Amino acid sequence: MSLTACLKPFGAAIVAWAALAGPAYPQQPPTEERCPRMVAQETPRIWPAGLRLAAVNQGEVRLTYIGHSTFEIESAAGVRIATDYNDYVRPRAVPHIATMNRAHSTHYTNNPDPGIAHVLRGWGRDGEPASIDLAYEDVWVRNVPTNIRDWGGGTMLHGNSIFVFEIGGVCIAHLGHLHHTLTPAHLQEMGRIDVVLVPVDGSFTLNVEGMTEVLRQINAPLAIPMHVFSEDTLQRFLDAMGEIYDAERSNVPTIVVSRATLPVKPKMLVLPGR
């Protein structure tokens, strides 16, 4: 059966997304820690300049778009993270942390590099949600489980995670292979988001209308597209988001972000893959 034929059952629109998002993600009582983390509860840390592996200052984070859904995220302490780490698109350097999602083989691998200190899979065993809360050097990583469609048009519970990274006080959400809009519980678990990494393919994840609603829900000042399959779909997405975001295209795949340099008016920044 062709891929197009396989995808036809996924054509049900917002009603199907609501079914995906709602009952399978139980409402949970609020927890005390949200992004940003309450750093006053942490032991103060000093990062000598001579030990820094990346040219990133305190209070900054560097994002490099590698391609597809993979970003390399670097902290002031030199911690490297690779998102949706897989066998096809990888950063040149072995990351300290690799996050994965389950939807397709371009979003995970069964053979991660043995040098990775923490391999974080965004799905649990036997349909249970993944539960990730990792503090590593100057990085905090956690997940918000969401559901995905299976190839038969049904629902695979907790097959995707929105990974939330706090680095230098900047809160970054990688939406992964998101298949539905978000519930109040999802948004509460995410907390404040400064930068959202958003799939814009318009078919394999959410269509333009659905992803537009998600971005309105999250309300981040900076959005960076990923999972881009063609210039046409990217431009259609940018056009649809014109009422919310000013679009800007960069000539380089890397940006350094801090709380102080976040755009005053929401911006959609297109980075070329490296």
C-alpha cells in the first residue's frame, strides 16, 4: 500500500484531534515546578571560562537546525542536546543528551551512539507515558506526553512527547511529531515557553489550521519551523501565521537566544538546515 493510501485515514480534522488529545491524557493536579524552574531552590553553580566547551555566555542558549526535526541545542556549560535523534539526520558532534519520538524512524533510533550520556525516549512501555525529569549540568529537560495516530487511523497513546528544555533561563519546547491540539493540562505542564520548535509539514503532523491553534495556545515570542517538506508548504504556513508572527529568514542555521534578546513582537524565524 502506498504512503498516500496509508495517510488517508488521517484526514479527519479537528474532531479527531480532540479525541486524540482529550481522554488519553488524564487531568493531573498541578505541580510546583514549571518552566522557568525555581532556581532559588538550586545550589548556585560556577562555570569557569576555561571549562566551557561552547562559545555561549551565561544566560544564553545556542540552537542550530540540523535538519528534519533535529536541532542541536548548546548551553553555556558546553552541554549538547540533539532533538529527535535518529539514524539519518545527526549533528556532527556526539550529544550529551538525545531526545526521541516514536512516530517514524526519522525521529528515533534503536542504535544511539554509545557516547551519549542520556538517551531520552518520548514514549513509555506498554502504552504508558514517558516520565522524564533530568537535571544535567546547567540544563533541565522534562517531557509532556501527547498521543499520535497509528498507521491504521487509530490512536497510539503517549507515542509523542513535547520536550521542554530550560537552559540559561530560556524555556524551549520541541513539539516533536505532534498530532493534535493541546489541552489545558498539556499547557499547564509546559509552563511559560520562550521558543517553540514547530513542525510545519501540514499533513503528517497537524494541518496548518491545527498547528496555528497550537501556536496560539503556547503563545511563545519566538517560533522556529522544522519538519519542512517543501518550500510551498513552508510558505503556506508562514502566510497563515502572518497575523501572529512576523516572518524572518536567516542565512545561517544557528541562533543564540537569551531572555533579553527575545523579540518584543512574536517572530517566526526560518533557519536553513545545516
